[in-house]
Amino acid sequence: MMNITAPVRHTNYSLNPGDELNDLRMSEQVRPLCDRVRKFIRETVQPISAEIEKLPENKADRWSFTPAHLELIEKAKSKAKAEGLWNFFLPNAHTGEGMKNLDFAYIAAELGKDLLAPEAMNCGAPDTGNMEVLERIGTPEQKEKWLKPLLNGQIRSAYAMTEPNVASSDAKNISTTAKLVGDEWVINGEKYFIFGAGDPRCKIMIVMVKTSPDAPPSKQQSQILVPKDTPGVEIIGPMHVFGQDHAPRGHMHLRFNNVRVPKENILFGEGRGFEISQIRLGPGRIHHCMRIIGKAEKALDMMVRRGLTREAFGKKIARLGVNLQMIALARCEIEAMRLMVLKAAKAMDVLGNKETRVWVSMINAMVPERASRIIDQAIQMHGATGISNWTPLAEMYTDVRQLRMTDGPDEVHWMVVGRHELSME
Amino acid sequence: MMNITAPVRHTNYSLNPGDELNDLRMSEQVRPLCDRVRKFIRETVQPISAEIEKLPENKADRWSFTPAHLELIEKAKSKAKAEGLWNFFLPNAHTGEGMKNLDFAYIAAELGKDLLAPEAMNCGAPDTGNMEVLERIGTPEQKEKWLKPLLNGQIRSAYAMTEPNVASSDAKNISTTAKLVGDEWVINGEKYFIFGAGDPRCKIMIVMVKTSPDAPPSKQQSQILVPKDTPGVEIIGPMHVFGQDHAPRGHMHLRFNNVRVPKENILFGEGRGFEISQIRLGPGRIHHCMRIIGKAEKALDMMVRRGLTREAFGKKIARLGVNLQMIALARCEIEAMRLMVLKAAKAMDVLGNKETRVWVSMINAMVPERASRIIDQAIQMHGATGISNWTPLAEMYTDVRQLRMTDGPDEVHWMVVGRHELSME
Amino acid sequence: MMNITAPVRHTNYSLNPGDELNDLRMSEQVRPLCDRVRKFIRETVQPISAEIEKLPENKADRWSFTPAHLELIEKAKSKAKAEGLWNFFLPNAHTGEGMKNLDFAYIAAELGKDLLAPEAMNCGAPDTGNMEVLERIGTPEQKEKWLKPLLNGQIRSAYAMTEPNVASSDAKNISTTAKLVGDEWVINGEKYFIFGAGDPRCKIMIVMVKTSPDAPPSKQQSQILVPKDTPGVEIIGPMHVFGQDHAPRGHMHLRFNNVRVPKENILFGEGRGFEISQIRLGPGRIHHCMRIIGKAEKALDMMVRRGLTREAFGKKIARLGVNLQMIALARCEIEAMRLMVLKAAKAMDVLGNKETRVWVSMINAMVPERASRIIDQAIQMHGATGISNWTPLAEMYTDVRQLRMTDGPDEVHWMVVGRHELSME
Amino acid sequence: MMNITAPVRHTNYSLNPGDELNDLRMSEQVRPLCDRVRKFIRETVQPISAEIEKLPENKADRWSFTPAHLELIEKAKSKAKAEGLWNFFLPNAHTGEGMKNLDFAYIAAELGKDLLAPEAMNCGAPDTGNMEVLERIGTPEQKEKWLKPLLNGQIRSAYAMTEPNVASSDAKNISTTAKLVGDEWVINGEKYFIFGAGDPRCKIMIVMVKTSPDAPPSKQQSQILVPKDTPGVEIIGPMHVFGQDHAPRGHMHLRFNNVRVPKENILFGEGRGFEISQIRLGPGRIHHCMRIIGKAEKALDMMVRRGLTREAFGKKIARLGVNLQMIALARCEIEAMRLMVLKAAKAMDVLGNKETRVWVSMINAMVPERASRIIDQAIQMHGATGISNWTPLAEMYTDVRQLRMTDGPDEVHWMVVGRHELSME
């Protein structure tokens, strides 16, 4: 007979369960900042967003901004700077101390309420990740040349990781190569779904490349700075997402044709590509998750309103069939997801990025899928209106659905969590 | 203690379980026709479709067809006529006998393989339903004026049922009114998601209206013929489906502003709107379901190919994690859905539309949802490529997702099945 | 077009999201107590449990304890008393202050690790709930007569609520009546699944009855003290749970045949039955949920061990097919459930039972169902062994499955959550 | 860009979809037999079953039948023989022709309606499979000695395949060995969950053993006849299923301690164990599936009755919340499962067992899991009554749940279906 009396394994989850890791409050000192961000979005950003919404489409060139559009964006940015709501996400260069991940998670929930908000306060993806990386491991020259204008909001950036021809969710498959020829790296390969690379203001890209094919698998990759205007950088065109090209920002399909950049453009050193990924991915994913939860909350809100204003078969549809239970389930899932993301953020603050990897994978595996489902149910409760241009639901759906793949497919996150569980034995 | 010994209820499902209803073969006489349809699609329609695919976009007016486009469509139609593959879906006017639903289900599976195929053989929605209705209950004048050109493929038609301002899935909620003023019906109201109404060749619409608000609930509605060019018919614009407008066909948003049509334009008689719905909905839904199953089969096929050509973490992705089980489950669901649709078609042939309503609701509740799920899993297995314009999966998804609402929301179909089950007691 | 710009509703969930409600740590002062409880269970209770396990079955009378069995139970109890680990769950009678729900949630997780632990420390169901009710709203006489021996561990008690003949999940349906005849309540009716009523040491029951059929629906019920040996209290027999009778404790089926108790036996006053339910149900459910999570954790642990020690088709079964994802999902669900229960407990501490009702329903709707699923998956990964007497999994399953109904069916909890969501509009 | 224009693979599923394989009617000639079976069960078997139900428990020896019990069983058997309803499942020894699988599927649905029915007509598991194997590949001596008394209903038999110490779902793992020593096979090993081996009338077992460890993996196993009374056959005891031992039949735990049987007891030849499995498993599983569908139908029936007779929150519970949709979904799943099983049976008749393996795995993967879910929902709709001894639901649940493992775990069936799908490429 099997031995069933062995004690349950002690895990980093259950050890000291009531300790600091379970204090999920925002810190006292960040609370006023969070209030100011919330107020700034409501009073400044949202009115500017509404103006932008009313601007005529740029039919001449969908892939550039009209001057009126750019002016409104810059207006929001300069107001944010004036109020000191600028770059607050960034760790202090000298002390290494920055905003706690837990605190930023709360702020990210606010930023998610308006599409313009992150850019207005210079904390939009992928710039935040790129700035964070440059701040932590950039050379003084790299900082001067690229971090400074990014911090000033003068340029934007892209992060080129995903490839069309391999399963790049297993980063070891990366096939874009960079070879050192004299004093230059010569880059060849293809990337796709590169967010923001179509934005005319994007000037610099961090590109994941294979530099050392003969090194151990986790030391073969490097990250390298490639100015977008380098000869050989070919923007083939936008990838559509459920038929949309999202001009003028887009998710670009790029080809690197013998692109040459100086030797110094490598970040952190050859073969350290994966180490850099650890810096950027954790916090970014927490912020993504909080934004997604914001969308799920919005979808639930729309379900409730719709459910209370429509009638069929003699009843408000909120009370018809499975709808009430769908609403209740959405509430439970949202609250559970929120607590999980806060706990992951806290774990990052207390235990560091590496120890927290499994928590980050847990929320990445859970949040986009469950939020997709909630938004899908909100669509269903709106009938045909739900997939139309009369509600934001269809766009919310495709946006979140996309994140089930482009931020690492669900399946890889489940694998990370599962393997961690096995390894605790 | 409860009585648990009562015999299980006898139902129309389980009575004579092995009888004629379970003979789901295509009839011998239709088999050659089905072969000819399959061959015609492969050899004639698909090449023409490929030519159409290569035509330049009609940038001048997205809401009309270019002459080259129209010419290709007409070419396919005249070839079909020449081969006698034209209007074969239609019951014989004199004998009342037509193709069996079961047989047409098999043919519908073939028609679903090419977007142009249904129109080429004059059996595309919503024309088939409209022609069937006119054939069965139209007056000689109505047949002469509208059925004849429809049968000749000279014009197209629309069916205007869904409304934006009420839950029209409960058809009793229909709010568009038609009032008899002198010899004319005066129509006022709003409809949306009216498929094909934007096609410049669409000349006639059948419109569901409320004519008799004081009659019993199921006798208040009528269906009425409204020529699209009647003054007061306002095409407000296309409804987007997940951001796409599907020009030049589209799903139109219409308003009827004091639209006047002659008294004789009413179909079948005042208050008989629901009776007409019974004629059109059953067979049409069976065909829809077979088309959707065709898409699910295509998605499964793409999953398998992808799964066998990509590798990650040292394995073909078809063998990674849950993927193999997803593939197996898709196969099971597809086979089960196919058998259910065939049985529903057979039941329609044997028991008639009315007795078969519950079967039609069963397949409508099952098929679009499960096919959506299969396509979604195929998307997931393709990574970001799956939502891009590099595969048809995103479009297949939105197309099928849409049918979970526009052909009656899943929830209404579940309700019909559930109520039927309760009523058998 | 619908108004989609209205702000998302402010809810008690999202208001001040980072405040005190999110501090889910155990309090500093309770931490040592929790450690002592953990140590006491490990060093004292578990060895005694193991001795009990080895006792021969009481074949003569399965519905009584053997003297050896009783002696061992009493030994555990006197050791707990000696260590001061006795009745610590109870609020102070004078100050009204007791252990925080959040703190007790952590302790409940420990208590769940051994079946004997709760009784050993006099905090087993349903005695805790009964003692809490008596403590808060009992008269001095009621306290003297019943609370005192309960607090001393001299007797045990039962709570008779569920009825076989009505859907008593809607408590308004309660059909057992109590009529005042002279100075006595005369009780008639039937109850079932009354846990602990078969225990020979059970001396007193709190019975939910209908006293005031003409009052408003929420004022018709009362709770009343009925000594088990009162004439007319008929124990018909045990209810089986998946075929088990759980002698000598059992879930009893009772009939009240003209049972007469003194007028003073009513608790809190006529028509206040629902108010009393509020006192008992909230905290009890939080403790239940923590125990269930403990079982889910045990099931996950067994899945991992089994998965790493069995091989099939050339691989450890933990890495076969969907198993790794099942393991990962179980971990995510467990962590999310734990955080939700802690938050519900905290909400009870901060906002009070009434405001927290929706949180209690959220965890009751989520936890037993998801834990059932996790245990079921652990069974599946054990093959036939999983349902056999070689593992505790089958018993864990039926135990948790049962709680999806006997502690209020899932459906009622979903309804409470859904209605609350609608009412926030 | 990927090639998306390749034609969908042609599969054995979709080829000639309307042909003979889709004729799922019972054959004309079997129809009268099916009617007679139905009548015999209703008029003869069920009354005898009811008498057996009322017999007092055999407290003296739970593992034997009382004479009264045996007498009633024999009475049913002799009546069946008298009516010619005996052994009708069996293929003709000379012509090789037997009842079609499709026809027997319909009859199996009838047999599933009473626990005694299969034994009464000598077509109960595992005897049918054992007789079929002996009939097809037994030697004249084996037939004379074991098939004859089995066909006469004088003895019963068991099939010993599953092992406790390995994942025997991968049959290559079988660890019970048989070594040829002189003229005898010497068998050592352990088996468990051997159904019927506890029945005192069981005289013979077919045991799966490893005879040729050095042969290729699929040629290492053999099946061998072992009389139950052979020295060294040790019945360790019954395996419990969710706490039940199912005396006097039970699922036995056996050990073979140097069990010696004559060389001639091997079936079909050394190393042909897997070939024999193909003979027995296919048809048996189809019959299992039909029986399970019968249980699902019974559960749905009970859901409907309960739903229409209970009220809560002012409504019949069938119309409350998700219940109506659960009922509708159950109906859809039952009809889809039934068609799938009939199609698998037909495929077996037309294509043979080997080609049909994927169909058998499809129904084994779908049917027990979905039926479990339907029964579980019926339990939920009955509240605590559903898990009690007042309904058969709890027993139905554990019975079907068990088949998700003991007849090959779901996961293995999914794997077979998935691999087949990949291999069609």
C-alpha cells in the first residue's frame, strides 16, 4: 500500500503564511501619488482623450499622426511633467531604490483606465521596460544617447523579440542572428508583432538575437540596441490583429537585412540576453495584468448595466437563465485575480524577481484567459451590439485575447508553474 | 422517501430508437448531384475565387463591386446554370416536394468550402430563405415580381429582423411598426445587422414588423416585402463585426422612416409573421451548422499541421502539454456535432419542422459555441500568427462567434431545449 | 447608440483598494498561539489519532464509542486544557472582543490537518457555532444550563436546520412548526442531515422552526433549544453520504412528534431566527473553507508525488498529457482561494458580518466546487487506486462534495453574489 | 507566409460521409428480439429484482449469496433460457457470424435498465468478453472445459488485467510474470480491481501476464487461463470504491504466489496477449457506454422530476438560475453520445475492430466523463438528498466515475484519438 502519511510538502507558498507577504496594502507614502494620478487622469487626460477621439482620421497617411493629434498628446505630457507625474515608475539611478512593485500595481490599475494615460505620464509599454533595462544595465554612453531622450519623452522605442518562423515562446529557438564582423554586429533575421515599431516617433529598438550558437542554451542570446533608421531595417508591414492594423502604432513585421550596428550597442554583454529578460518581464507583466483586470471590471460593469436595462421573456435579462451566475462568477474571478496580482507584486518586492518567477507565471496563466472569458460573456449579454462598433467590448476582447499569446502563451506559463510544483518535492 | 421507481419518461427521442430517424445516409438519388457539386466547386468555383482574391481593392467606393469582380461572379453563375447546378435546393412548386433536408445538409457541407460557392449556385443566405418563403406562401404577383428575378440570380435580397433597441431574440419584443393607412402599410422603426442589405444588387427585403399590437402575443407580428429603394428606407451605415465592416456586403443598420408599401406586400396575411419564421429558420439553420462544422474541421486540420511542423522545448508542439488532448477533443466534438446536425435534418424530413424545433435548437446551442472554441484553440496553437492576417483563423473565429448571437443567442436555444424537456413530463 | 462613457461603478470592492482590507497578515499577538496549536497538533493530537485509528471497530454497537476510544479523546482534551488551548475561538463575554476572524482563519487551516484536532481543543463544528450563539444571545439560564457544559467539553450539540421535504436552502421554506401551547412550544416536523445528532454525547440541539406563519417572510422563523432526550424526538436513522453512514457520528434523520419544550427555550425571541443565522454562519463558513483548502493542498501534494513516481508510455505521468497543467492549475486555484478566504475573514473583522455577506457567499460558491475538482483530478491521476481505500482521496472527495449542498448549495451563493452586484448599480 | 491553401486532409471520418456508416438503424431481423428482451426485463426480471431487493442481508457471510438469493437468480436464468433469450450475444462458432455490434448496442441499452438483466440472460460482464475470447480463439479442450459451463450459466469468470504497482493503462507495464517451468506456467504477481473474482461462483480467470520480456514490447504479453482454486491464488480482499466493497461480488485484490497451471492453459499462443485484447475490448466498451448513457438518461429524468416538484425563491427549481440550461445541456450531450456510440458500433461492423479503435477510444473518452457530469448535476439539483441513500444517484455516480479509470483512463483514450489524428496527415 502506498505511503500516505508523509507530511504535506513545505512550500514557499505555505511557509509563514500570515507574514509580510500577505500585507497587500499600498504604502502610506505612495497613497497621495496614487490619488494625484487618479485625479490627473480624470481631470486632464480623459478630456484630452475625448478630443483626440473627435479628430478626423488621417486619411492621407494612416501611419503618421496628424499635427493636431500630436499636439494634444504633447499637451497631456507637458501637463503631467508640470505636475511632477512623470517617470515616477523609475528606480533611482543612484540608490537603486524605486517604487515598490505592489505600489505600482495599484497605480497601473489607474493607468489602465485611459489609453492615453500611460504615454501622458511617460510610463507606457514598451518604453517603461526599455528605460528600466537601460537604467539598470546600460553604459553611460547608452544612457546618454537613448535613455535620456526616452526619459524626456522625446522619442519612443520598441522591443523586438517574437519571431514568425519559430516557436519563440521557447526563447532558445530565437533565430535572428548577430555576428561580430570587425567592430560591428551584423544582424539578420525576422521579427513580427513588434508593438510600436510603426510609430513614426519610435527611434530605437532593443532586439533579442542569437550571438553565441555554441554556448550553453541559456547563454546563446544577447540583446542589442538597433536604431530604427539603420540601413537594412525593413518594415515589411503591420500584422493585423483580428483584422485590425492599429495604425498609426501597429504591430510591425520587420526584417533585418545585414543590419550593422557598432559593437558597443550590445547590452550588458554577449550571452546575457536571458538575464536582461528577467529585469524587464516581471514588473511589466504585473502592470499588464492590472490593466487587463481593469478591462474585466469594465466588462462586468457593462454586463450589469445591460442586464438591468434589457428585458426578454418578461424579465430583465440579468435575471434570465445563466446570466446572474455569469455576473457572480465574473465578480469572484476579478477579486481573486486582483489579489493574486497584488500578491505577485508583493512577492517581487520581498523575494526578488527570480524567486517570484512562478508567481508571475501564475498570474500570466490566469488573468488574460479569465478576463477574455468575462469580456466574451459581456459580449454575449449584449447580443449583436456586443461585437459591433457600438461598444468597446469587441476591441477589449481582441486586445486581451492577443495577450494570451504575445506576452508568452498561456501554455508556457502553465508549464513554468507545473514544473516549479514538481521541483519542490 | 421520494419515489424513484417510476419508469424513465418515454420521449420522442428514445421511442423506436433504432428506426428510420437513425438512418442518416444521403439518399442514393442525391449522391451523384452531391458529387457534381463537389467537383464544380473544386474545378470551377475555387479557381474563380482565387482570381477574385487577386483583384485590386475598390478604393473609390468600397460599397460597390468593381466590374471585374461582378464579371467573375457572373461567370461562375452562368457556368453553374449551364451545368444544371442552379436552384437545386428549392422544393418543386407543384408537387411541394423538394430536396430532403438530410440530403441538403451533406451538400451544405460542400458549399461551405468556398465563400463564392453558395452564390454561384444561387443558394446563398439570405436569398435561399427568402425564395423558400416566397415559393411556399407568396401570391402569384409576389412570385412574379420578386421570386422570378431571385430564381434567375438577377437580384439579391435581405431579411430584416434584428433590432437594436430591444432584445429581439424574444421576437415578441419586435418594435418596428407597420400601420395600415388607406391602401398602404406605413413602416417605422430601426433594424440592424441586416446581412446583404448593403450589396448594391440587393433590391428587396422581407421585414419583420408589428402590425397588430392588440392581438395575442404570437399573432402581433407580420412579414412584409419592402423594396430597398422605397422612399424612407435609410441605410445608416454598416455595423462592424470585431472592427470589420465587410464591404461591399456588410451588416447594415437601417431606419424605416414612414416607409410606405402597398397593402399587397404583406406576406401570408396579417399576424402570421411567426408562422413564416418556422418555414425559413429550420432548414437555414441546419445549413449554417454544416458550414460551421466545415470551419471547425478546417481549424482542426490547421492545428494538426501546425502541431507537426513547430517545435518547442524539444518536442513537436502537437505533443506538448494539453495540445494533443485539445486535438482529440476537437475531433470528438466535430464528429458528434456532425451526427447531431444530420439527425436534426432527418427529423425535419420525417417529423416536420414543428416537431423538430427542439432538434434545431439543440444544434444551434451546441454547434456555434463548440466550433468557436475549436477555432480559438487553433488560434492559440498558432501563437500570434493565429490572430494575424497570415491565417484565416481570426476571420473564421469572428464569423462563427457572431452566429452565437445573430442566429438567435445560444441562451434562447438552451431555453427552448430545456422547456421542451420539462414539458415532456 | 448606447452610453458607454459612464464611469465604472464604485463598489465596496474597489474603493480604497489598497487600504486596511488588504492587510491579510496574521496579527502579531496571535502568531505564538498559532505556533502552539500547530505544535500541539503535531506532537499530541496526531499520535492520539494514530492510536484511535488502530482501535478495533465497535462491532457490537457501531453507534456508540468504545471506552478505549472515548478515553483517548478525553486524553487529548485534557492535554489541550492543560496547555490553555481550549475555547480560544470564543469572544470574551464581557468585552465582546474575541479572536479576529482573520487570525482564526489561519488557525483553522491548522485544525484542518487532523480530524481529532477541533474536538480536542473544543472548537469543532457544530459546537463552535452553537456556543457562539449561546454566548452572544443566550439568557443567563440558557448559558448556565447548556453553554457551560459545552464550554467544558462535557456534552456535544447539534444544529437542526435542513429539511427533507422542502428546498430549505431558501430558509423561508422551513416547514417544521413550533406552536405555543400554554407555556410550552410544541414542535412538529422533520429534519435531516443533522451532523452529530447521532453522537451519544450530543445532549442539546438548536432547531430552526417556523413560529409565526403570518409574519413577514423574514420574521416567521425562530431558533429553539431542544434537549435530545425530550419525548417525541425520534432519530429515524443515519443519512448515508455516498453510501457511508459515518457511525458513530453520522448525519441524522430526525422527526419531531409533538415535542414539548418550555417557552423559555426560544433563543433571542420569536421571529428572530434569521438574525441568529447571521451570527453563526459567517465565521463558520470561513473555517470550513480553510479546512477545504487544506484538503485541496493535500490532494495537490498527492498528485505531485504520484506523478513523479509512476511512469507510463516512457514518461513520468506528471509530465504526460494534461497532467502538468492540471497540477499548475490546482496550485493557482489554491492560492487564489486562500487569498479570497483571508480577505473575506478580514472583511468580517473590518466591516462586520452583514456587510461581508457577499464575501462569504463568494468563497462558499468558489471553494468547495474548485476543491472538489482538484481532488477529483488527484483521483484521476491515481487511477483506480484513487477511488479505493488505499488513499484518503475518495473520502476527501465525498466530504467536500457534500459541502457543496449542506452548507447552502452553490447556486444560492451565486445568487447572493449576483444580486449584490446588481444592487450596487 | 504559411501555406494555408492546402486542402483539408481526407480522413476516414469524412470520406463518403453519407454512406453505409451513417445508417444507424437497428436491423429489421433484430427488432423483434429487442422487443422481446425489453418485455422480458419489464415483466420477468424487474419483479425478481424487486424480490431480491427485499431479501435480508446475509450478515453471516457477506461474501456469499443466501440460498434464497441464488434461487431467485436461477429462476430468472431459467425463464430466460425457456424464452430463448440466452447467449444471443454470441457469434456462431461455425459461420463466425454473430449479432451485429450496432444491434447489440440497442439491446445493451435495454440490458442496462436492470442490474440483474445481464446475468439473467447470460450476457453480463466480464463473462461475455471471456466467452467471446474462448469462442474465437480457444482450443477445443479449453472450450469444453470452460466455455461450455459458462455458456450454460453454471459458473462465472473474471478477467485479471489491472495491477496496483504499475501504470497498467500502458499495458506494456504489466509486471505479473508467467515463466514456463517444465510443462507448467508459474505465475507471480499482483492484480487489483478484479471484478467478480469474489463471487463464490467464479471458477476461472483469464490473466494478463508477461511471458516474453525479451520480445518486442507488443509481443511480451500473454493471456492465460487460471482456475480460481489453483494453489497460490490468494484473494487478499476487496478494493473499496468510494468506501463500498460491493459484496458479494466486489473488485478483488489478488496475489499470484507461484501459481502453477498447465502449459496448455495459455490462450492463442505466447506473446499474443495484445491481439486477444483487441477481440474483447471493442464490443465490451460499446456495451458499457450504452449502459452509462442509460444512467445519464435516468439522471436527467430525475433532474426534471425534481425540478418540477420543488420550489425555492418563488419558482420551481427547474426554472431557477442555471438549472434549465443544465437540463438542456444534458439532453444535448445524451443525444450526441448516443449517436457517437451507435456510429462506433456500426464502424466496428463495417470496418472491423482494428480500424475502429479510434472510434472506441472516442466514445470511451467522452461518455463516462460527460455522464459523470450529468449525474453530478442531478445530485446537485437534489440537494443533500442526492448524495444520500434516498436516491440511486450517489451509487450511479461512483459507478460511472470508476469507469473513467478502470476501463482505461480517459487520458489514454484521448491520447489514442490525438495520435490517430496526427497520423492521418
